[in-house]
Amino acid sequence: MRMTRIDWILLPVLVGVLAGIVVGSFLLAGFLGLGVLGLLVGFMAQRIELEKDGAVSNVMTTSLYAQQFKVREGMSRAEKAEHRAETNALLRWLFVAKVISAGLVILGFGLFFLFQLD
């Protein structure tokens, strides 16, 4: 998970956009908005993690899943290693997204309920 030069250049832009989204959701809906934003990020990260090996959870995708399985069986050792490395890199970033999601959910809903009880 080494960051390249372009990653370091784009990191402040990404942080600024994400901060704008968080502040916008707070201004729009308060702490409840932060909690809902956290749930949305968490659901998206979980769905991406579920589909890391191919299409899942739909009756229409059974043939697609079988095709993906056949292709994966026909891969060379180098291709399998590359796929495994890409999956591991994806899972590292998804872990970061899930931690941020959990923080937003705890912060948003926790402070919402804290201030509602007063």
C-alpha cells in the first residue's frame, strides 16, 4: 500500500472533498446526517468487499459467476498471484473506509441521541 507521487499530490484534494461532504451533511441534517453518511459509506464498503471475487447475490448472475470461476481456474500462477495482490490492496483500503464509517456512525448517532436526551 505504498503511495506514489500522484497519490500524495491528490491526497489534499481528496481530504478536502471528503471534509466538504462531511460538513455539508452535518449542516444539512445535523448529527443524524453524519450517522446516515457513515451507514452509507459502510454499506458501500461492505458490498464492494462481498463482490471482490465476482458477482454475487442475484439470480441473473449465476452464469456470470460460473464464467468467472472458469476463468479463474484457467489463470496461471502469476495471474493468480496478481489477482491476490490486487484483492489484498483493495481490502486494505476497504478497512480504512469501514473504520471511517464506524467513526461517523458512532459520532453521528451517539451525539444525536446524547443531545436528544437533554
